[in-house]
Amino acid sequence: MIAELARLAEDQRREKNWKRWGPYLSERQWGTVREDYSAAGSSWDYLPHDHARSRAYRWGEDGLLGVCDRECRLCFALALWNGRDQILKERLFGLTNGEGNHGEDVKESYYYLDSTPTHSHMKALYKYPQSAFPYAWLVEENRRRGHADQEFELEDTGAFEGGRYFDVFVEYAKAGPDDLVIRVTAVNRGPEPAPLMLLPTLWFRNTWSWGRTGEGYWPKPSIRRDAETAMLADHVSLGKYRLEAPGADELLFTENETNTQRLFGYKSAGLYVKDAFHAYLVEGLAQSVNPAGEGTKAAALYRLDLDAGASRSLVLRLAAEGAAPPDADQVLEARRREADEFFDVRMCKGYKEDSRRIARQACAGLLWTKQFFHFAVQHWVEGDPSQPAPPPNASSDAIATGATCTIATSSPCPTNGSIRGTRHGISPST
């Protein structure tokens, strides 16, 4: 029996939950209709990219080449800083619908390289410039261009000239349904030594700040220091998971809570807020992270100095507490081999090697874009007890639907257009 086919059969029979963990973490949660509580339905303006690092999301999460469980309770993704960027790179940057000359558009360079259907093996690549990321230039130039003009891409800014960028690979391999080996490899493609701050980050989706109780509104969980380079995440529904980060220079802790001081000018509910790691590295504010080693968001900080052409690999493990430690190299190699075996029997015979590689990477793109999509329309229209009331012109028709949409694993997530709406009304298209 092909190992991946056996896993699929076990999952279908509900013997083992091989699909509990996968790439269900969204690429972008900012600027979406679910996060929009504006009066006019202007979601791009209500939660723009500049707010994303500081504001706790209401309906989902996003991250860079990340994973989460199928209910998006606990999330893992990468954060990066090259020492020159104005912000910590925690998520993809893009243009809003009004900024791009051809509409909304991600202005990043990233690739989904491989995935099996159970996500027992996954691999992806992000290309990170060593110069300051040209956020403002991308916005200004694309806004200046008309519909008949070419789009202005990240490559057009010269950000990758001379090979002055990092290739950052992330590879996931499951030792078991609740046991992920994670290998992160950073490569300096440039002609000179360059620094890179790499922060594998673990956090809980915020379900506790909205003043609601019941299904999906779990009590506040915790992540705490469990050893010098390990942390323990504890959630009443998901259980306990341990992230081991051998060789980390520091463990950083904060809360996944909105920085209201930065965004709205009034005091935040607590000392430690969502954008603490940005403040700690980019702004040099040591007091922004919790010295007690606990919170709902944590990161293992690796300070890398890579010579020209050099690479550095880090191996981490995210697993349910008590799982027997695997041999990481053996797990990674076995899952790669099993992925090859699966696609060898699944792809049409007679394809040339180039065609097989293209088809396999196309499958990777489909599988990586299976994402958690949660939207309780009635709660969205009503607003939350602990938050400011939404505008009074919310549609009574939307309240009557009482709709809830949660999609995680069975098929690629619908686009944000699958449930369209503004504060003047909801018009589901599915």
C-alpha cells in the first residue's frame, strides 16, 4: 500500500485525523469583508495592511507560509526581518482594490512547491529582499498607472538585483497526525554577508476578547516557556502542544490583543499587544515583550548572519504533549519519498519529466490554498458585547439568515467573493 493512500484511508474511516493540521492559515485576513465593521462596507479602508500587525482579527488569522489546525485555534508561521525593513514581515503585502491599476494584487514573490493530500509533506518558498521592502513605491506607482498599463511588480523595483535577497524555504513533515517536524532553510543569494532575523511564531486565534460564550468562543488559552528553547501551548478544546526550537537565541512572548494605543489613541487593555515583536526588533523597545515568558503569541528568535551564498537550516517540532520524539531527518526523508511514490502512481503515464513537475506543483498550489474560512453572519451584523456597536443600518435580512460559514479542509477555500456583503446588506452567492 502506498503510504499516502493508507493515510487517506485512515482519515476517511476516522481512525486517524491526518488532516487536522494543514495549510489552513489564510494568506491575508486584513481588508476582507469578514473583518469589515464600517458603515459603508469599505473593508480595504477599515482594516488595511498597516493595521494588520497591530489589530487582533475577529474571524480568522493570517501568516507567512504557515499552518494551523482545521478550526484555526493554534497557528504557526514565519516572521522575518532583514534589519532594514520598516516593519517586521509577518504576512503578505498587497494592493487594495483601489490601489492597483488592475485591482487587488499581492506584491510578493512566493511559491508553493509541494503538498500531499493529507499534508503529510509540504514545502514552500518565500523570496525576501535584503533591502528595505518598497511598500510605498509599489502603492504609488501602481496607483499612477492606468488600466492599459502593465502592473508594477516587486521585481520591477530592483529589489532582487544582484541576487541580494534570501530564499526562505519551509518544509513540514508529519511524524503523526498531531506531530509536525518543521525545517526552515534560509539561503543568502547575494554577493555579500547579510543579517536575517528569523522568528518561527506560534499563536492562538483570539476567541476570548469579544464578550461572547458558547461554541467557538473558548476561554483564553496560554503559551508559556517550557524550557530554554521550548514553549507549551494549552487550549481547552485543542489540548496541549509543545513547540521545540533548538538553538533559538531568545523566546519572545506577548498577547494576541489589539494595540489600541497605536491605532486609535487610547490605552491598550494590557501591556503586551499583537505587534510586540515588531516593536522589540524594529523599534528596539525591549519592554514590549513579556519577561514572564507567557502569553497567547510567542516566537523563537534566531539571529542569523549569512555569508554570501551560505545557508542555515533550523529544525523545529510542533507536537501534542507527550508524543514520542521522532528522528527529524528520518521523518523528513520518509515523507519526501512517500510523496514521490504517491504522485508517481497518481499522475498519467507517459508525461515528460517537465510536465510531471508542472502538474505536481499545480497540485501543491491547490492543496496549499485550502484555508479556514469562518463567518457567523448574525454575530457579525449584531456586533460583539465587548466591542463598539456596529453601524445601525445593518441589514435585518442578514440577521434573519443566521448563516455560519466554516470551511477548512474538504476543498480549496472560496474567495472572499463567495459571501459578499456590506453594512447595507448581505447577498450570499453560494
